[in-house]
Amino acid sequence: MSESNTTVFTNPSTFILLGISGLEAAHVWISIPFCITYAIAILGNFTILFIVKRETSLHGPMYYFLCMLAITDLVLSTSILPKMLSIFWLNSREINFSACLTQMFFIHCFSGMESGIFVAMALDRYVAICDPLRHSTILTNSVVAKIGLAVVLRGGMLVLPSLLLVRQWPYCRTNIIPNLYCEHMAMVKLACGDIRISSYYGLFVVFFVTSVDVFFITMSYIQILRAIFRLPTKDARIKTFGTCASHLCAILAFYIPGLFSLLTHRFGHNVPLHFHILMANVYLLVPPMLNPIIYGVRTKQIRDRLLHLFTHKGTL
């Protein structure tokens, strides 16, 4: 018996996703809001992509970044929801080791990419408000493409070392993950030996990405607010600030749940495990649902095109 307990699983063939521990009886009911959230995210983000692709008047930096955000949200939510629903509905808890690593990579990579896209959108708003006459010459299509490539490369390069470290650790404790998806630290805690390098690197990535991105977003909006307050009339100030409202709402919807989830995970030792798990999933699923709603409601050009699609179906 003791021999089986100390067996080293260098690369276990499967992990077991435990689900929401303590709320197993309510899994089917919990799946309903998650499923609705996912359906809204899929419909909303595909609608954004369709409208921007179809309307040539929307072929500009702001809407290109919005399309990047929509694609990121689609990948992020799709990377966890199908497996999550299979746990809720079919009690299918097993996940292949390689599939688990792949899911972990997509979750953390695209979370970092989403943060980077918000920085790019802040840059677009900064140039549009502080230097509007040069907006089209500064943010050309090639510059937008390079920014998008940089965001993708940064996300992949920062997460890849975590993936390689997790892959090389020996596992001798258990292959049960107390979550609905393969999260980095949840997997690291199952490994044997000195895992401090994985733990420290994970914290470094989280704080490096968050602090750098929040710093640049803050600096952009300080300059934006300075430019807005220099405008001669109150109506002009309100109208100009209104062009940033969607971006600010999306930023808050992304960073606040993430910060709350991080703080409760690191310091909320008395918080029930099921609350940690629910918050971690809300952080990944709610922003992809809210972003297209925020931009659809707050952005006049998208709202007008969407109404035009519904009222002129015969012309499509």
C-alpha cells in the first residue's frame, strides 16, 4: 500500500478534474448560467467580427483591436467551457495529460493577450484624442498588425516556460485537480520536489503582465484626461470622454474579477474552496460575455450597423 502511495507519475496519462467540491449535487443547476454566459459570448463576439468584416467604414485601428479582443474572448471561453459542461452534465472528469497542458497554455496565454489588447486599445484612444490629425499615419494597418503580433508573441513566450516546467515535474501525490479546468498553480501543487521555481515564475508573470499593462493604460488615460480638460466646452469634453467609455468598462470587467480572484486565492485561506473555484471561472467567462455587449451598446457605429442588419435583412 505504501509503495503505491509513493509511486512517481513522471507524466501521468490523465488528470481528474474534481469540479466544484462540495457543490456536486448542484452541478447541473450551476451549468445553466455558465452555459448561457458562453452562448452570449459566442453570439456577441461572432456578431462583432461579422459587423466589422462586412462594414468597410469600420476598417480602422479601433475596430481591428476590437476584433482581436473578440477572437481572444472566443478562444478563452471555448478553452474551458466544453470540458466544464462535460463535467457538469456527463460526469466526465478525466482529461488527458497533454490536453490538460494545452488547456493550461491557452487559458494563461490568451488571458495575457487580452490584457495586452487593452493596452493597444488605450494607445489607440490616446492617439485619437491627443494627436487626432496624425492618427491615421501613426496607427497604420502595418503598425496595428505588428502590435497584434507583439501581443501574441508576448503571451506565448511568457507562458511557455510555465508549460515546460509543469511538463517536466514528477507527480507522486495525486492526479486530482480540485477545479473545473487545468490551472497552472493547481497543477504545480500536485508535483513532487522543489516547485518554488514554478511558483515564483507564475507570480512573476501575473504581476509583470498586470503591472506593466495597468501602468501603460494609466499613463495613456492621464494624458487623455489632460487633453479632455483642455477642451473649450463641457459638451465637447463629455463627447470626447464618451469615446473611451466602452474601453474603460471592458477594462474594469476584466481586471476587477481577476484581481479579486487572485487576492482570494492567495490570501483568503478561510474562504471556502467552492468560492475560489467559482470566482476563477467567473473571471474567465464573464468578460468574454460582457465585452461585445459593452461595445455593442456603447459604440454608436456598431450599434447602428447592428440595427441596420436587423431592419434590412432583405438586402443581405
